[in-house]
Amino acid sequence: MKPLNYAILKHFTKVKEACADDVIEALKGEYGHFKALKKPAVIEAIMTGEANGLLEETRYELDEKGELKVYYRAHEEGAATINKYIPN
């Protein structure tokens, strides 16, 4: 099992784009028992990936509760770097 932050980054190499809620939903089967699989921690991991040039923001929207959902993607170079250092 990969560390949770690795799994979060790796998820972006498998989808066109995702928000924190999408990542949590995708990883909860394997990582649901991790205390860090909560929205604030996932957002922090995503933003760290963005700050390190691995992810980029694609769009944003308000959900039905009026909360902001920000979507990110791994661009070509970011996905290549993630895949180089985090094998399947």
C-alpha cells in the first residue's frame, strides 16, 4: 500500500480531473481507515502537488451546499513525474 499522499497524486494520473471529494470517494475503499482521508488534509495534499508543479487547477464550481469545489488535473509533465517516482 502506498502512502496516502502518493495515492492522492497517483489518482490524478488516472482521471481527466478531480476535486477533493472525488479523490476521497475514489480512495475510501483502500484508505478509508486513514485519519488523513478527510477533506482538509486531501485539499492540502492537492495544493502541495500544485505548488510543486505536478498538478494544475482546471475549474471551480459551487456545490449544492454552496461550498467551493476546485478541480485539478495532472498535466503531461506532472503525470510523467508522478509516474516516474510513484510506480503502479
